[in-house]
Amino acid sequence: MNPAADPSTSTPPYHRRTSARLGTGVCALILTLGALVTAYTALTAYMVEPDGPWDHQAVTNARVAATIALAFSAVTALLTWAVVKAHWLRAWWHAVPAALAVAALLRLTLLAPDL
């Protein structure tokens, strides 16, 4: 006997929809928190400016913050890929970590603080 065909053991459709919505909400919350942490770190990298040509510590701090933001965006992108692959969220969620990665890369290269 096939237990999947037995109506008494199958999950009602409204429970499946509720659990799918709950999973989508949890995934969206986790990705949003990851994006907020990444954005905060990238913003910190942009806020650090050297006081003068002697302030090498500020340049180092900006590079470290941008590198950490880039690492966070890579982790968030991997989580986003897994969640989108599981069809819990839509593909546009890839744009968030991609935009944050571009911001971090710009701070490391073209918009790096000068001494």
C-alpha cells in the first residue's frame, strides 16, 4: 500500500501553503539581515576618510571594512543562490548582494581613499 496515496496521512493543502509561506518569510528575514550587516559594513568603509597624508590607519580601516563587506556579500550571495534554487524566493533577490559587492569593490579600487 502506498502511504502517499492514503488521504488520512497526507498533509492538507492549507498546511503546505502555510509552511511554504513561513519558509519564505524566514528566508527573506535571514537574507535581509545579511544584507543589512553587509550594507552597514560597506557604509563604514565609505565613511572612513583619512585626516591627512600621515593617516595610514584610516586607509587601512577603509580597506578592511570594504574587504569584510565583500566577504559578507559573497556569503549572502551563496545563501541567496540556495534559497532561490529551492524556489522559496524570486530571482531578483540576487540583485541585493550583487549591488553590495559592487559597492565594496568600488571602495577597494576606484573610490579608495587617497593619502
